[in-house]
Amino acid sequence: MHPTILTEQLLPLMADGWEDNFINKLQEIKLKKKVVTFGEIMLRLSTPGVTRFVQSQSFDATYGGGEANVAVSLSNYGLDSYYVTKLPKHEIGQSAVNHLRRFGVKDDFIVRGGDRVGIYFLETGASQRASKVIYDRANSSVSKMKKDEVDWEKVFENASWFHWTGITPALGKDAQEALLVACETAKKKGVTISCDLNFRAKMWTQDEAQAVMKPLMKYVDVCIANEEDSEKSLGLKADKTNIEAGELNEEGYFAVARKLKEQFGFKTVAITLRESYSASKNGWSALLYDEKDCKQPYRSRKYDIEIVDRVGGGDSFASGLIYGLMTKENTKDALEYAVAASCLKHSIPGDFNLVSVDEVEKLIKSGGSGRVER
């Protein structure tokens, strides 16, 4: 931390009993690590309950988006969370900013301008009927954000971590150029960089994704993927796995994790494993492969979950993993934290994972009985 910032925070404590106050404040500052995410926050319009688009006469409105979801979780966990994006100056853009502020996310580097906030419509599935997403995000403000509209040097000043997803470069050429500058600046400043591959077939093709994503991987320290992402974003497929049938071959994903690490030089690879029994019931776990405690791929505890809202499940895993890698004694504990945090997210409507560190830790210890807390 910069000496001037440290002095400004500690000088007021120089009074009676200042020694204890000094130590407590120093510990608090040490724990308050700065994290940065960059992406698109959208207006989410979802059908009430599990109604279909064609029968709904109203929509529930909220906000969400991959990197914004991560920023909110990290703020909830007590980290100094900054979100970078571009939003219009009108009231809908301001509403998105206000929504982030509610949860303590810092908006210092949000650029204002452009004409529209991206929208996505969500129909929540049930039983054997899958959920559906329809995008209305073309020409959103952030998709037209120029690389020099943000002072990236200032963004990453005193930062510990930078997170982005494959959704951001899928927004178009301007977003790709801005992301490249962000990665270059973060790497130069020694910031740890994580990427959730997050392939979106409605935004670009596999060939387009791989042409853009592969060169960006040289900046990434922590790679996060799901059952499909490694194949569609980077061209590495798990053997003997049928995602539609809910069949996962553990050894196949262990092999993918090894290949990802060897081919791209990642320090850590994490892959979420979703066993889709139906739209309402999933098996949820993950594996980790790294240079520290998991020199052989390690699979977490598996949770069988009843889904309330699965949107944001991967983002809640990413944020849990980032928090775990920044604070836990070992990487196995970091993985278990991430899986438990994302398990809880599936019970919460909306994109954001509104859980505390204590709630996640309780789930890890209890295994998840769901008993009423009185």
C-alpha cells in the first residue's frame, strides 16, 4: 500500500491506547485487498416464477452480468471491489450504478456515455424444460468503449487481483482492445489475473472465440471453465462425457486441466462440474489443478442442489475461488469455499450471490441440512 494512504488512515489513531488501535487498523488494512473486474452489467427482465415468455404479462427487473456478479460477491466478502464498465448517463444507466453501490462495489472507474444499457430476458425452466435467455445487447455503451476512456494505470494502482470473462471480448472489437490494454497494464503491475472462459454461442462462434481468446491466455494466471468452455473457447475437449445426459467423466476433465496448464502456462486451473439431472436438480462440484496443494487434480465435495435460479452460478464460483485463493491457507480449502458459495447461489433469485463468508463456512462445516436458524 502507498505510504501516504497508510499514513492518512493511521494518523487519527495516535491517541490514548493508540498501540492497540494501530495494530487493529493495520490488520484491517492488510485484509482489505483491492480487486478489479471489467465487463458489461445488463438490465435483467425475467418472467415471474417459472412462467414462460408467452404467458407472462410482466417481468421482474434487476441487474446482472458476469463480472458485475463477481464484483458484488467480492464486496460482500469484505474485499475492496472495483467494477469497470461504461453506462449511459440517463436514468437506466444510473439505476445500474446505484444497484452496484447497494452492495458496496466501487464505481470510481465507470465511464458514462453511449446510448443504451444491454438487456437480457430470462425464462426460468423447471423439471425437463430448460431455462432460456434472449439477449438485446447490440450497441450497448460498453461494447463501444474505447481503450483510452479508462485510466488503466490508475485502475490497477495498489490492486491485488483482476478478473474478466470471455463475455467481454465477445462484445466486439472495441471491448477486445480495451481488455487487452487492461491485461497488459495489470500484468505489468504484478496483479494476479483470472479469466472465466464463459463461452456464449449467441454472441460468437467457436472459431471467433478461439482466435481472440487464445492470445489473451498468456496474461492469465487462474483459468476458470465449465464442462463446455475449454472445448469451445480453447479447443480442448474432455473425453467420454455427455453433458446433455448429465454424464461426467472425472478422468477426462482431469486430463483437460492438465492440458490447459501445460499448453497455456496457467498457475491454476479450475473447472466446475455440473451434472444436469433436470432443469430443477443438478449435481454440483469442481476440480482444481495448481502448483501448490493440488499438483494432481483434486475434486471437491459434490452437492445435489434444488435450483431456484442458476444464472450467476459460475460467477459465484469464480468469486468464491478468488476470495479463497486470496485468503485461505491452501488451495483445496479455496476450492471447497468456491463450490459451497456457488451451491448457495443456486438458492437465490437474481444474478448476485448475496451470501456472507459466515454462511459459506457454515455450509462447508454442516454439509447443508437446510435447518431453520433461530
